[in-house]
Amino acid sequence: MLQTKKKKMIATKGYAALDAGSPLLPFSFERRTPGPRDVQLEILFCGVCHSDLHQVRNEWGRGIFPMVPGHEIVGRVARAGEQVKKFSIGDVGAVGCLVDSCRECDNCKQGLEQYCENGAVGTYNSYERDGKTPTYGGYSKTIIVHEDFVLKVPSNLALEGVAPLLCAGITTYSPLRHWHIGKGHKVGVLGLGGLGHMAVKFASAFGAEVTMLSTSPSKEADSKRLGASKFVLTTDTANLKPLRNYFDFIIDTVSAPHDYSPYLRMLNTNGVHICVGAPPEPSQFRTMALIANRRSIAGSNIGGLPETQEMLDFCSSYHIVSDVEVIDIKDINAAFERMLNGDVRYRFVIDMATL
Ligand code: NAP
Ligand code: ZN
Ligand code: ZN
């Protein structure tokens, strides 16, 4: 008689939203046993991204519940499959927003796995390549990932500050590199949160003149410390006039709906408004604000594996990490509320020892 042999699973725990209306609560679930090329990480720290909040509240739609969020993961290798080459037990590895992709399409072959033509596999709120096994993220004790999707973590950086580099870091590094932003450019960074503070750090490290565009007067001193040479309070429209035609690029990290037109008008000829913030609702802008000065509006999604490793190595050389507030996992729901109110300096990171 034909018998199907059930693969042994690994019991683990985390925090999950059982549905879009519920707070995160303790949750037990199973991970697959490591295959020959898999790495098992015992998670040390996981950053809290605004995308986690959008997704647990199902603001982007198509949410898969129960949902264990978290895609800014740093952990220690507890097990490695027999064919794993990059890692040994005890090494520190990191996982960002992706855990797999088709590896065959043109984008994957170029290391642009985030744009996989056959659909990359997200670290959570996604399905494995079989199309039916849900993925669970880093608000958990352990995760098992193919070694190709595990990054090497430089040894000279504080690990809690490294975790947010896996999303907030690469999401801002990638467009700055793509558009060759650096010396001689004037860059506006819109919104000083997790992504915004990394955009300021990277853009100033690349030699650009950085202006912080923020709704929070209390963040002025920090923006200067992070590398901005100017701070502009956007809630007072009188402050915006002197910035007409001023920037070469604006990096827009705002998580809530906002009109792009006032910011488009701040762009000089050929200027580009780069959207990385992903408000759930459709955005609006005046076409005339684009037509004038041949401006563009563009978007950028995280970064591929090679560029993510490049970013981590750059951070190692320039001693760049995220500014973090480390929290206990039991405080995650309060942290979400604070993030929603713009009250985070500048990334919450969960200490997974508290799980
Ligand atoms: P965050 O830490 O909450 O920062 C967002 C910042 O936007 C806030 O600190 C605030 O800065 C500003 N802001 C919030 N509400 C605003 C409003 N109503 N009007 C104007 N400004 C407002 O969030 P995050 O983790 O950086 O994520 C930001 C966005 O990027 C989210 O939508 C997230 O989903 C998205 N994201 C996209 C990618 C990608 O690959 N493209 C990757 C990660 C995240 P001020 O106080 O300075 O105004
Ligand atoms: Zn993220
Ligand atoms: Zn692909």
C-alpha cells in the first residue's frame, strides 16, 4: 500500500494577528526541517516596519491569516543543511523581505529578485513556491531559509541596529544607488521615520546635500544629527515656497495618503520624486506639476540579494546602523500605535529573547 511519509516539522512560537482586526498575540506554529541548502536561524532581533502594520491590518488587501509579521531579521545559525556553504553553526545571518524567488527569470538572474517575474516569496504574508504553504516572519523564535536568501552580517556592527537595515536600509539604499545620487545633488527626504532616517544617513554618506521635509518640529535636531543640512516643517505652507524647483530628487517615505503636487513643484528640471512609502489609498497629484520642468514620479521596491549584501558591507565600512528603540515583544501592539503616531526614534526592534 502506498504511504505518504510526512516530513518532520520543527515546533516554534511567535506573535501573530489571527485576523485583520486583532492585536498581535502569542502563537505556536511549525517550520519545515532544514533541507540540504537551508539555514536555521535562532532569531535575536527583528525590526518593526510600517509595512508590518499595513499588512496585519490588511490595509493592502490579500492578507493571509494567521499572520506572523517581521522582515528585518538577525539571528544566529543553529543548524545548517549538509550542502550549505556560506554559513557555519554559530555564525550570524540576516533575512530581509524575501525568502525565495524563481531564480530563472531575467530579473532574478540580474539579482533583482524583488522584481521576480514569477513572483518572489515574501518572508511573511506570502506563499512558498508551492503556492500553498504560508510563510511566517520574524516576530518568532526561529526561521528556516535557503542560504541564498540569508545575508552575511558584518562583525563590527551592533546587531539590534543591523536588523532594520534589512528593510528600511535596503529600501532607501537601492533607489539612491539606482539614480546615482551623490555629490552635487540636492535631495529632499520626506518623512522622518524608519525609512526616512536611513535615507538621510545614506544620502549624506553618498555626498548629497540633504533637506529633511517633516511634519514633526520635534525631529529637527535629530535630522541634523543624522546628516541633514536643512530641516523644513511641511505643515506650514509658507516654508515650502523657497523650495520651488530646488531638489534633484525627493525620497518620499510617507506611510499615509498625501498630495504629491506640493513636493513635485520642489523638483528642478528632470527632477524625480521617488516613492518608497506605500500608503494604502491611491495617491493624487496635478499632472501640470509633472509637465512643468519635465519631472518624473517613480517607485522603488526594497532591493535584491546582491545589493542588500553590498549595503550591509557599505554599512560596515562607514559604521552605519539604524537608530533603534529595543522593545519586549509583549509591547508590540503599543509600539504599533506609537509608530502610527510618528512617535518612533527611529525604529522599534524586538529583542527576541523576550519571547
Ligand atoms: P514610519 O517609521 O512610520 O515613518 C513614516 C513617517 O512618515 C513618519 O515618521 C512621519 O514622519 C511621516 N508621516 C506619517 N504620517 C504622515 C502624514 N499623514 N502626513 C505626512 N507625513 C506623515 O514608517 P516606515 O517604516 O519608515 O515606512 C514608511 C512607508 O514605507 C510605509 O508605507 C511602508 O509600508 C513603506 N515601505 C515601503 C518599502 C518599499 O520597498 N518601497 C519598504 C519598506 C516600507 P514626520 O514625522 O517626519 O512627518
Ligand atoms: Zn519593511
Ligand atoms: Zn524570478
